[in-house]
Amino acid sequence: MNVMQMVEDRHARKDIGPFGVGDTVKVHVIIKEGDKERVQIFQGDVIAKRGRGLSTTFTVRKISFGIGVEKIFPLHSKSIKKVEVVRSTKVRRAKLYYLRALKGKSARLREDK
């Protein structure tokens, strides 16, 4: 085992459960305001996952007051408290960027059975 692999194993988070592209997730993010900390929840659909090892990121998209909002989260960040899977869907693509052009009922994903 090389040195980079040992460093990645030491810093990788193992408490975040498995989720995939197409899943609806709640990301609990720690927000620091001055000397206070609070947890803010960002709920939306995972439209992309990329990277390997410690550089893994995932993109979550939600509709807020009729406007699409996307955030990219590093998977192994200390600012993420936990990731909850709300519902799992069946998708046939690795990246769901086509959802950006859709709105309303056509932007829904089919639930996995």
C-alpha cells in the first residue's frame, strides 16, 4: 500500500451511507456564523457524482421558489454532518443534467420498486 492510499484511508469518511445518482437526499450541512454553529438541511435530487477517493463530489439540485438551485458538495468534507436518502429512484444515466431544462411534472424521477 502506497503513502497516498494510507493518507486517503485515514481521512475518508465511512459514516456516510451509499447513495446514487437519481436519489433524493437530505444533506445536513454545518454552517458557521461567527462563533455559533448550526445545521442547515439541503434537500434535492442527486444529479451527478464525480471523482475518486477524497476528491469525490456530488451535485444536488432542488427547486426553491420556482428557481433551480444546485450545490456541489465534497463527499468527505467535515462540513457535512450526514446524508439521508429520502427516496431512491431508477435512472438510466450517470449524469442527469437534462433535468435543468425540464420543469413541473416532466422533471420528476420514477421511484424505484
